[in-house]
Amino acid sequence: MFNKLDQQFLQKCFSLAIQARGFTSPNPLVGAVLVKDDKIIGEGLHYGAGLPHAEVNAINAALGTEIEGSTLYCNLEPCCHTNKRTPPCTDLIIAAGIKRVVISNIDPNPFVQNKGVKKLIENGIDVSIGELEHQGASLNRIFFKNMHQKLPYVTLKMACSLDGRICLENGTSKWITSPLSRQHVHQIRLEHDAILVGINTFLTDAPSLNTRDDDNKVIKENKKIIFGDMTKLLPEHHHKICTNDWILIHTGCSSFSCPREIKIYHFDHFERSLLKLLKALYVDGIKSVLVEGGQKVFSSFIDARLFDDVFLFYAPIFLGNGKSNYMNKNISTIDACRGMKIVEIKSIENNFVVHLNQE
Amino acid sequence: MFNKLDQQFLQKCFSLAIQARGFTSPNPLVGAVLVKDDKIIGEGLHYGAGLPHAEVNAINAALGTEIEGSTLYCNLEPCCHTNKRTPPCTDLIIAAGIKRVVISNIDPNPFVQNKGVKKLIENGIDVSIGELEHQGASLNRIFFKNMHQKLPYVTLKMACSLDGRICLENGTSKWITSPLSRQHVHQIRLEHDAILVGINTFLTDAPSLNTRDDDNKVIKENKKIIFGDMTKLLPEHHHKICTNDWILIHTGCSSFSCPREIKIYHFDHFERSLLKLLKALYVDGIKSVLVEGGQKVFSSFIDARLFDDVFLFYAPIFLGNGKSNYMNKNISTIDACRGMKIVEIKSIENNFVVHLNQE
């Protein structure tokens, strides 16, 4: 079914796809290469919603060469539906006379799922499915969760000392981890639509909640979500919270209205609102959320088991006082806390990051 | 000065030497191979104080072959002094007609230091020094610290959750980390003469304070040191503390006398006594100490910067309450806590261990 070059060309698709990392939401990351006589005659990727699909870009790049009889590699099943801004890729593939299509993953979008493949086969095209499937699913883990669960992908991130402290008693938290660790955080921010922090973290740290490159230049304005009792906000904060990048999640019984036209959700109870909140954000177009603390917000997501990934950045210091990354006074057995799996531990100069997910 | 086979034969010395790991104190780990025409004709190691040196065992192993004109590889400088239980190795090397000696490290013992080499050279033997020097110093880091500082080598070990907790509020600490992590701790115990715990850890956890193999069989009875207010001991504990493996360090103003003939040190003040304690233990023949907590003891060694290595074992859980691995209420700036370097991070199934030392 697969020949030995298939893997190589699918790897090329992945490396094309990932160039648009962080900019295709709500769409998946897709790369495509067109191959004739074992040579690439065209390549392309999907740059973002409303822009041409990877297959279209690959075929366009090959115009002027003999496309007929070529093989198309694409990490995701080509689309066949018309209820969107771009025409179906299957039609173009058929019209171009492509004889074989190799894909890693079936598109979990119910409008496409297996239907794209079916249409290609009905038109006499040889289709190979499933090579490097696991790698493809990992690349599009956000999109796959979105399609399967209708929920945003949730990543939790904290920076702490070896004794798990995220700040000193006096509130100082800048900086526990190294500049290189913090650059690494921006790589994670890039992948997410929104960054969520608790109201206390917002008030104490005044985080910028955007994605910056290694030269500190803003490369993406993420949606910025503040979670907690919004009556704590001062007029100076209302001034800062002025674009539709901001979303306020007000919890508690007291009423709150923002002087500006900012999206506000209101939930009665902090902890119990998490799943409702994620559902609301999803409907609102937010397909991935990076939760950056503080202690109360982080602990709530851990306790509710409403997370996909956890990244803990550690510095080689002991702080000995101040808030811990996690707090729960009700735990009485160690085994009640199990359920996480270490995915990877990575050294970052004299820091390290532990990547975990649910078992 | 070195030929390309030298490294290979010195590596062989290291792998011989390490077979006696944990059993040579106060002596270093030493391996030796005797080589003629690029072939090993004899090999040996030092098994422990009072037993023959590695060089002697290597030469004895070669008896019956033509030793004259051979090369002796040994990770440490051969001894030349007589104020000990075994005769000087240099005399034997000279008498055997060995023509070249290759060593990694000069012996830091002032009775030997450079004198062994000098004697060999004076007797017409070609001596090469310093190949794989760093690896040799690492192998004998305990012995080197002993000789240079007249202090025991100090290793701190703690097992904790991702939020740095070593137990729950109710005292439960068994088990945070996995069986495989705990086996790893026994590898560390093996290397140390003594294991030290605070009185509270002793009372709560009743640790065995010995070294066991993977089948839980005792392979070494380490010296067992309890540190703190010994008046907390109950009669049942006095019953357990009955061999000369035990050392009690009583701190505080109240008087304490043990009903049995156990070594007791008395210091007025817990934190301020650490350096005095280490000096006393060294004089008493304890060349390496593994400190296994609890919080107060661990924190005191960290704060006094009286440690060589730190091993922190982490399990992928958050406990949310109970004691932290470290406590210090007086830290007011993050930078005041710097000064440790990550040596290595190692995955142990679904746990990991961070090895640190001082910067």
C-alpha cells in the first residue's frame, strides 16, 4: 500500500504544514506535495481560514509541468464539501488527472470524514490512508479534539521553583525561570487561540498575554481571557481592556458591567463553571486555551481534569515561602492524586520543563 | 604522551573499580589492568580497606606470564607509603619490571600525592598522567572531597510531588514515588557510609536506613544517623537503636542520655551545628552522608550550602497540602536563592529524578 518514499513525502507535508502553526485556527494544519517520477513538482500549505487549501497551493505551484498521472501527498484527507469559502479540493484533484493520493489522517470534520476519500476512489484514484497517522494526529491535536469533543484544547502552564512555589510571600514572581524558558512559553502561546489567567494574576503580574518572538516583537495577539471576580478591576484596567481581544469571565454573585463593549460571561460559581465556560468559548470560536495561572485557576482545571496538556517549567531554586503552583486542602490519600503521565522532560539551559497529560 | 589504546584500558580500570562501589570507604575506588603487546595479561580491583590494592591484584593475576616490559593502567596513582596495612605498590611495580604506568588521577592523599609517580620515574619507568582525569575524579568524588576538605561528601535526597510536597497534611508519605524510583534511591544509599534523617522523619516513617537490592535483600548496613531532639524517642525506639550502626545527634538544651552504648553527639543549636557535625562525623570515620529529610533537615543543609549533590525524585501528582520539601520564611528575593546547577534529569518510568549540585 505504501512505498518507501511515501513516508519521506508525508514528512515533507508535516514540515510544510507546521509553518503556519498558530495561524490556521479553526482550521487544521495541512501541507501537500505533488510528486511525479519520485520528484516534487509542486508543494503548498494552508495559511489560514479563508485562504486556499494546501492541495490547491501545491497543484498551482506545479502548473506548467505535466501534472497528469502524478501523486498527491497530503497529511489530511482532501475536502469535498461546498458549505465554506473555498471550493472542494477533490474536484480539483480529479480535474488535474492525479492518479494517486496518499494521506495520513481521515478528516474528523463530519462534512468531510471519509467522503473526500470516497469521491476520489469513485473517480478511479488510488488512495492510501494511515501512514504516519500518529504523527499527523499529534500535529493536529487541537483540531482533532475540537471535532471529536466540541471543546477547546486546554493546555496548563506554570513556572515554579523545585519546591513548587510560583512566587514569594511578598508576591514577587519575576523571574523564577530563565529568559530561554520564557521564550519557550511563547512557542506554546503561539499554538493557542486564547490565553487565560485568573484575576489575581492579572492584577499582580500585568501579563501581556500575547505571543512574542525571541526579539520580544509581538507576532500574535492571542485572545485574552480574565477569569474571576471582575469587580476587582480598577478604572486603569478598564482602560487597558479595550479591544475585542479581551474576554472577561465574571464569577460570583455580585453584578458587574464593563464600561466598554467587551465580551463578558457571567457564572455563579468559580470551580463549577469550568466546563460551561469551555463550551461557551468553543461556540465563540476559541478552539484552544492556554491557562497560565495563578494557583486557584490552575488547581481548578487540574481538579476538574479539564486539560489536555500540562507544562511545568522549573528553575533550580528553592523559594521556601509564597504560593504553590497547586492547592487543595481536601486530599487525604496519595492515590487519589494519580492520573497524569509524563510525556517528555526537556532541559532548557539551567531550567527544565515537564510535559504531562492525562493517563 | 597517550596512545589510542590508553583510553580503552583506562575505561577498563573504571569498570573494574566501580564493581566495589560502596564498599571501599575510606579508600578510593581503584581498578588496574596489566597490558603486554596490547593485550590484557592481568586485571584487578581494590575490594576494600585492608585488602590488597588493585595494582597488586592485577600483577598477581598475571603471574605465570611474562610481566617484564608490560604497561600498568590504573585510574589512581600507585601508593608509595608504608604507614598502612598493605605494602607500597610502587615497590612491587618496580620489582616486576613494568616499563610504563598510565594513570588518570594523582592521588590527593598527602602521603602519596606525586610521590608515587616520582618514585616510579626515578626507577626508569615511563609515567603518563591525566588521561580521562575528569571521569576519574567523578568516580572518586567522595575520596577527593575527603582529602581536599577533610569533610564527608554530602548528598541530599527527597521524594516529592510536582508541587514539592513530601507528605499529606495527615502525614502520609508512602508512597509518593514509584517502586523503581525507590530502587534508584538504594543505588545512591549504596555509595554512602551513612544515612541521616531528622528525628521527625524517623518517628513518622520508621525508615530502614540500609541498602537493599531489587529483591529487597539487605546488601549493606549503612551507619544510621538521627538528628534532632532525642528526648522525643520512646522506649520502643531505644530497643531498635541497639547496634553501633546508630549515631544520635541530639540538638537542643534539654539533656539526653541513651540507655544503650550508642554514639551520641550533643549540639546546642540545630542549624548552627551542621558544619561542626560534619567535621565530627569525618573524624569518626564517616566519609559520606546521604541526608534523606525531612523538611527541616533538608532545608538546613540547603541553607547552609553544606551539600555536594541533591537528588529530587518527582512523581506526576499534585498533593496540594502537607509539608513541602523545603521551608524558609525569610527569603525576600528570588535571586537570593540561586546557586544550584542541574547536572542531569533522568526519567524513571512515570517518575523523574533531578540531580543538582552547587554552581
